[in-house]
Amino acid sequence: MQTDRKIIHVDMDAFYASVEQHDFPELKGKPLVVGGGQYGVVAAASYEARKYGIRSAMPGKIALEKCPHLIVVKPRFHRYKEISQQIRKIFYEFTDLVEPLSLDEAYLDVTENKKGIGSAQEIARQIRTRIFEETGLTASAGISVNKFLAKVASDYRKPNGQKTIHPTQILEFMEKLPIEKFYGIGKVTANKMHELHIFTGKELKEKSLEELIRLFGKAGNYYYNVVRGIHKSEVKPHRIQKSVAVEETFWENLLDEDAVFKQLQIISDELEARLSKKEIKGKSLTLKIKYKDFTVYTRSKTQEVYFDNAQDFYETAQNLWGLRPFDKPVRLLGLSLSNLNTQEKKQISVQLKIPFEEFMR
């Protein structure tokens, strides 16, 4: 087990909802969701809403049943992105090894840091203080020797807290950890483990590598290692880029073709803007459609020459739209470009609308 790295996972607390409560003080202390309503899906829930059992990705109709006086607000992704950029500037004051996971969370490797601070826990404290001073928002942080442990730790004292898992505490901590708290173990896998009488890391650790692989396939190797505090993945500032994608989830479902084409033009323009900044072109364009009932349909076109501009994207998207197998209200549209002209392909995923005691010195 490598114990000389210092990794921090910073996770903003109920980010979208907290931004709304900060910008509109009359919403503070009230159950609030961003997105949702009768026909949408909750993008984020305030802590007041979570007391009613409301969570992100929950259908808005169910959220309203759980809390009839729930406040539903429309997402403002331009604002969330603006604040996210402020937060990342703070990260880069401490280290260049920053791996963003989304607008509201990131890994930082502070083993060697720009300020020469020996304690990773102190760095996390300073970062959280700076975030609050500059944005008025709170963040939680996890600190340990690898990304897995830091991610688990950041969720431990939410909201507005931080947790350090010292190298000497790792094995004991992992044995006591409920299996559903393991990062990478979802509800379905957790239920399967419960059926196998695996409820904590201690019971998971009792299973041999061979048995875990037989039960869970390749993921068994991952479970075998992380329960022992082993996770070798490094903080990667630059992700491998295979495609450029722009997606937009709509506040209200699109009901007619004119509305669809209008949105496809907007998405095509945004895709061109993103590509121009990176000087990227591609030969394969994919249209993604998510319907009101959450079924997803994709269709692609690959050509010998590179797609060149927004008009190319738009006209091709119109043709791909014409191939769809049925008519239903549309809640999401997306265009992605792959088969890129870059030698070292890196992945960009741009989502406009729905759809963050001293130790190891």
C-alpha cells in the first residue's frame, strides 16, 4: 500500500441548490430542488429537501409527493459554471495536479504543493476557507493517501466538514465502513452483497480474490484492493479525449419538430465553439435523444472528410433526427463528435444543462 501520497477530494455541498439559496436569500432554510417539477428530474436538492427523502435524479413528481411545499427552481448552468471556475482557480494556487470530476468536485494531489505546506489537512482547511470567503458557499473535503479513500472521506462529515484517513487508520477504517459507503458500489451491488452477508468492509475483506471475481467479474479485483486501502489511480489533470459532446436537458419537454430543430441549431453552434477553442475536428457525428419516458435513442453518421462547422452539424443532425423510430416528447438532445483529428485524443464532456490533526508530513 502506497502511503506517501497526499490526496484531497473537495466536494461542494448541495452545489446547485446552495448557489440558488446564496443568490436568493429568501430561499435559505427552505426545501428546494433545482430541476424537477411534475415532468422533470431533480438535478440537486437542498439539505432541507433531503430531510424528506428527496435526492438528485429523483423524478420531480415523486419529490413533490414527498414534500408538497417543495420549491422548484429552474437550473442556471451559466452561474454554476462561473462559480466552478472561481473554485478551480483556488485549487491551482496550491497545485497543478487537479482532476475535476464535475462542476462541483475535484481531486487534488498536494504531495508537492506550491505553498510548501507540509500538512494536507491544513491545505484542505485553507481551500475550504477561501471557497467560503470568495463564493459564500461551503465545501467538504476528504484527505488520504489515494483517490478512493479521499472520496469516501469527503462524504463522511458533510456538509461543511472534512475527514482525514491517516495511513495508520486505513485498515481499521475500511473494516468498519458500511458496504454502501464504498465509492463504486451502487444500490444493486450493495443489495447483492447484503444477500451474501457482506455488510461492512470486514466481511468483504474475508472473501478471496477468486471468489470476488467469480461473484462480481472484473469489479471483484477492484473490491479486493480498495477494502485493503489499495488504489493506484493517479490524479490526472488531463483526461484522455475521445469525443467532444454537448448535451442539453430541457426544463419543459419538446413537443414538436420546430422546437427540436431550434435546439439542435443552438447545440450545433455550441459544439462548433468548443471545437474551435481546441482546434479539433472529427469524422463521426452522433445524435442523442432522451424521451420523456427516459428511453434513449442514438444514431451516428461517419464520413471520409471532417465535419467542419455548425451548419454541417445541424444539417446532419436534422437527417439523423428523421431516422428516429417513434414520436414522443423529448427531454434531452445531444450531439457528439468522435473519430477526431488529434493524435493524442482527449475526452471533453460538455453538459449545458442536466442535465465538490496534520498528517503525512
